Amino acid sequence: MNAHDSERISGLLEEDGMEMAEHEDDADVVVLNTCCIRENADEKLYGTLGWLKPWKEAGKSLGRERQIVVAGCLAQKDKEVVREKAPYVDVVMGTHNVHRAIDLLDMASVRGGITEIFDEAVIDDHALFPSALPVKRERSYNAWVTIQIGCDNSCTYCIVPSVRGEEISRPFDDIVAEVQGLTAQGVTEISLLGQNVNSYGRDLSLAKKRGGDLDVRVRPQFAELLRAVGSVEGVRRVRYVSPHPKDMNLETLQAMADTAAVCEHLHYPLQSGSDRVLSLMHRGYTAERYLSRMQEARALIPDLAVTTDIIVGFPGETEDDFLRSMEVAAEAQFDAAYLYIFSPREGTAAALMTDDYCDPAVVSQRYDRLKVVLDHSAVQKHRERIGRTEEVIVEGRNKRDEEKWTGRTRQNKLVHFASDEMLRVGQYAMVEIHDAARFHLSGVLTEVGEMPTHKVRLSVQSV
């Protein structure tokens, strides 16, 4: 979500006449768009602001006005702290103020430091969704499309509802129209974005004709949206993040199975394999229900890759609780997992469970033990793909080996491959897999797909 907001802020700045600077010394504006999910985000923000202070002061000696913007979730949560620790920041703006970036910079130039935090999104005409703003995308073939903002869940470890507000679904037709516009620009891969995508539509209703009755109101389901987006001409791949297990239903899984463009990848956050801990987390499902739905997904969707998130050391987690997480992880056989050590975030219910905090040494040991299980299944899943030919979308040259290329499969697996042919970013290609590691596959190009039709951004300089 923050990455998508950053694209929109960049788009607004460029629309206002600015250009992306290659280095801070060449910049007039630096924007720090923050996340507050993990504790190290705070440390990184204030460390960066520390070295930006002399950068800003140096601009005065050069006759240049340099401005610093702190945006995003951490700004939303800690606006007073940012002002106290770094009073030289020009603009502090929250998650609901992205569309105001240019106005706030202009105001700060005249009045000095500006802090503007909207507590809730104001989207009467739905024109202020991030996807409705100008954008500068890092990838021309892929686009994030916001379908929903905010979150109505109450997970005890999560700060997101406090900084993103309540769920607001974007109108169904607006989403489809944006996707149609993106494919006209050459985008072939769509990533639907929301804090809890599979609760999409709860706050919306659509009129549907049943017989002669036009007054019947029904809520659009996420499954309907998947089918609609996947059927847009020009769309070859559809992804989405992130669903909530308590809201996952068979309709969504069937839509994934029936819609050719929807990728065979499900990111399915487990968080814990212990029912007791899941209850403490307010997750709303049991490990049995989680595994049952995952098995249904694999039965319906051939070649499905499943990835997950797991937290180790949640307050009150016992050895028995942890062993249950080990058992569920072993049974699930995840393709990949994001494994986290519990990090208390001020403003969450879990941060108040101080009497139940786990011994850091014990948590670190549990982390290492669970990582062995998760790494084993990841490597095994990758080895099963050796000898297969995979469709990849080309992401560019391999950063560590310029002789090779990097692409991504429909299952969201990274592939490094050799090719004697010159390829273009966004092009589709077929790669035979020869080797497998924990985080990537390796192979050789066997077939080149059609060239991408997207426009290429050229650097134009005055002489």
C-alpha cells in the first residue's frame, strides 16, 4: 500500500513540473513515505531525518530551497513526535492526505512547517482513492490498482486500522474502467490492492435485474471483481494482496480457478498455528479452518503456490503453542513464508500485554527452528519444478550477473535464466527450469514471446 502511495506522490510531483533526481544533492524535495508495521521503521526514519538536516541547511548556501516531506503511516500515528524530533521538516502528512502533497509543499514555502493529518478518508465522489491520482510507475508492464482502503478488523498486533481508517470499497465500475485504461497503455499485469481485499464490497451495493425487478440491491463480491478484471482485453495476469483467511470463501477460489488471467498464487497469512494464540490475536479462524480452506484451494486450482506470514513470540505464546505452529507449517508445505518476531506497536492491544511478553532468547530460538521447517518446504516446492518449462515475465537483467536475465512466473517465483537473445522488460518468455534454490529458480530461455506494447519512458534533456 505504501509503495502504491509513493507512486502517486511521485506522479503528483511530476505533474507539478518536477523531475526525479538521481542523487539527494540534486534534489529540491525529499519525500519519506513511512510504514509503521515494524519497529525498525521508526529507527530508519529518524536516522534518515538526521542526515537530511545538514542537507537542507546546505541548500541555503546554494541559494536553493530544499524541502522535506514525511508521509504515510508513521506520520499518521506520530505526527507530534516527528515535529518534536525534527522541527525542520517542512510537511508532515498522513495516509489520507496524499492528494494534498503539492498544496502542502506550497503552503510550507510561505508559512513554514505544515502538519496536516486527516483522521479519516473523505471520498464522497471516490476521486481521492490513490489510483485516481497521477502516477509514476516503476514498472511499465505492471500496475497496482486500489480496490479498497482501510481495515475493519481488530487484530491485536496490528496498527493498520488506526492509521488507515475504516474499510471503504472503491466502486466496481471505477476499478474495471481503470484496468481498461491501463491495458490501453500496454499494462498486462494487474495487482489488486487492499488491506483486506476479500472483504471488498461490504459497504457497496449494485442493482441487479431479477425478472422484472430492478430494485433488488446486492453487494458485489471480490469473486465478481476477479472475474471482471480478468476478462478485460489485454490483461494476462491478475494478482491480489492481501486476503484474510476468515473472509476467504469458495466463490473467490472458484473465480481464481475459472478465470485464466488470475495467477496461481495465494498469499494466505497464517500468523500462528495455535488456536489459543489466534484467539488472542483476534484473527477469527482456527488452524483447522485455515488448513481446510487451503486444501480446497489446492484442489480447485492446479499448480497453486501458497505463501504466508507467521509471527513468532506473540505475548503468551507457550512452547506448546509454538509446536502447533511448527506442525501446521509442516502440514501446509508453503512455497515461501515471511517469518517475523513479534514487535509491539504502540497503540495496539498486544503492546499492552507486557506481563506476557516472551523471553527474547527463547523467541530467537523458536524463530530459527521454524525457519528450518519453512525453508525445507520452500526448497522442496522449488525442486519439484526442475525440468518444467515456465512462462515468465521479464523484469530485467540479473543484478548479480549481467549475462543473465530475471523474470517471474505466474506463481510469483523469481527465475534467473540465460538467454542469447536481447529481451525487453515486460516481455513474456518460456524458460526451462534446471536448478532450484530457496528463493529462486534457475533456467534457460527456450522461447521468446511477443514484444511488449507499453510506451517506453525516454530521458529528454535540453542542450
